[in-house]
Amino acid sequence: MSENNIENKTDLQNQPEKERFSGELDAASESLSEALRISFFILKIIMVILVILFFVSGLRTVSPDEEAIVLRFGKIRGVGEKRVLGPGLHWVWPYPIDEIIMIPVKKKIDFAVNSLWYYQSKKELLQTDKSKIRVPKSLEPERDGYCLSRSESRIGSVSSQTDYNIVHSKWKVTYKIDDPERFFKNVTVTDDLMPGQTYADVIEDSFSLLLRSLVEDSAVTALVNYTIDQAINSQATITDHVKRLLQQKLDQIDSGVKVVFMKLVTIKWPRQVDGAFLDSINASQTKQKTITEAETYAKNTLNQTAGTVAEELLAAVEGRKRVTEEQLEYLWSRVVGRCRERLGQARTYRRRVVESAKADAIYLNNILPEYKKRPRLFVQKVYLDAIEEVFMNVDEKIIIQPTSNAKSKEVRVLLNRDPKIKKSKSEETK
């Protein structure tokens, strides 16, 4: 140890105790003050960084297929168009002041409704050979889904009650969110999000119960207006009907959802009456085919008979339609086909009869003077001419002269023609 240090140490030891302790406190205070100053400086930097991160955390990006709603303390922020944020970068106050909800408005969501179909177990669904599936003897209302369709009206039936038929159906709905604000406000959606989930991830599951109920209600309401034959053969009409009813119900609750597409996947009668119903379908198809063929035949016959005015002319002739004489004459003038041919033949026949009557009248006027001179001789000559004409036109002539000894004047004539004569006649014609 150097002499100076030894001297300093000796001086400190020689100093009073109070002065020596005061010097040590000054050194410690300076160290503490320096440490606190550094700590406050670091704390300020951290606070600035936290404030920056706080404001940066308010930046949100809305994707092109989404729109966003900002909740400020649980209520939708903004007025008018500003209540909904479009695609792009936006800044909102970070949670818990503001909360941004992303809603997929351009995404089309497919939803299948199989609750109106009969119950099928997992084993039955996996069974490839449908003939081995055991069909229950009756429906099980607690598990089987179904709709009712009206029966055909029974003509002449005393009962005024309406019968209904059971049908099973499967549906597929494609929808999208058309109004994010109305959808968020009026459609119940769960707020419990799992880690990593977004609002869009739970929309389909949370909305499915409500949508399924509305589809079932719409299908039941629509199908009761159709017969089972119409339900099977007019699926496009029924699908449009159900889609219209579903959209009306969604609009009534202000859901903000638009039905984009709806499809009746399959529809079937109860499998317990499969055989009987197939027979009924075949009979119905045969009936409809017969009716169609009859209507086609009637229409073709009318067209071939009189052309396009056939039905109108028939109604006028039968008195089902009142027309004037001029209108009736106009309709007759427009007929074509066999009717026109028959009219032509009738007119020709009328002219021939008239001309023949005129010729007969002229002939009778010419022979009248001869008749007046010798009536008996004239009548006999006319009779002989007639007999000659008759015998000239017959193929077989059989003349039987009664004998003087004949007790009876009965004359028997064989009217059956000789087949040989008929055959020779046909060969001569050829």
C-alpha cells in the first residue's frame, strides 16, 4: 500500500464518525439517483413503444370479399354509410374501446337440409345393396322427417274432406349476407370464439339452426299446395315456390340474408308403400299418355278436317259460341282440308241433282203429249225400258216360269252370288 493511501486512511480514521457516515450517504444517493434516472428513461421509452403499439394495433385490413362493422363499447359506430367499412386498411380504437367485426358479404355459403328425409342409420347409409336394407313397417314421427302434399280432388265424392299424402325431401340452399348491419343486429350469432377463430368462421354454424327451421317451414307450406304427382314431376316449380317463401321469411325478420340458389335434391314417397306407389305412378302416366294422345288426335283431326278455324267453327255450329250469319259464313269460307273437300263434293252433287232434275223435267215435258195420246201403251213401254235397264246391270239372271199345273204361285229366288262369277268379275276389273 502506498504512503498516500495509508495517510488518507489514517485521516479518515482520525475524522469524527458523523462526518465519515455523511460522505458515504452522498455517494449512495448519487448512485441511486443515477439508477432512477436511467430507469425512468427506459420506462419512458417503453411507454412510448407501448403507446405506438397501442395505436398500431388499431389498424385493421378488410379483405375484398368482406365488409366490417365497428362496435364502440358494444354499439355500432358511425352514421349512414360510415356504419359499414368496405375493403381496405382502416384504423379503429383498439380493444376494449372498439371491436371490429368482419362479415363475409361475397362468400356464397352452401347449406344442406336433410331433416325432412326419413331417418337413416350410419349402417344404412353405408349399405351399398339397397335391397338388404330393412324397411320399417310404419313411419316413426319422432325420427322421420316429412311433408304433406294434397291429394287429387275426387270427382263425385260425397265427402268434402281433403286427403293428404306424405313425401320425404332433401334440400340444398346457397345464401350470402346481403346487409351486414341487419345480419349482425337481427340474427343471433354466438360470441364465444375459440382461439384462432374469426367471426366468419362461426357464422355458418350459428345461423344454421335458424335457416334450417325456415327452410322446413317454407317446404311444408309450399308442398301442401301440390299433389304428389306434381311434387315429383314439377320440381322446378316447387323449388321456386319454396325459395320465394324462404326469402319472404328472411326479409320478415330483417335478416340481411339473400337466397342465391335453391335446389330440391330429391323427393320421394314413403318407402313403406313403394310398390303400390309405383303402380299408381304407372297408372297415372298411362292415363296422362292416353289423355295426351286423345287431345293430339282430336286436334289433328280438327286441323285435317277444317284447319285452324276448326274449333271456332265447331263451337259456332254446336251453339257454344254465338256468331252472326256473316261471321259463320266467314268461318265456312276459311275452312280447309277434308271439310273443304266435302263442301266441294256437296256443291258438285247439288249441281248434278239440279241438272238431272232439270233434264228429267225437260224429258217429261217432251213425252207428255205422247202419254196423253196413248197412256197404257206409253206406261208399258216405260216399264219394259226399266226392266231392260235393270237386267243389263245384273251379273246373274234367274227366270222361273210357273207351270200350268202348279198349285202354288210361290216363286223362290236364290240371292247368293256364285263365287266363280264374282272371281271372274274381279279379274276382268284388274
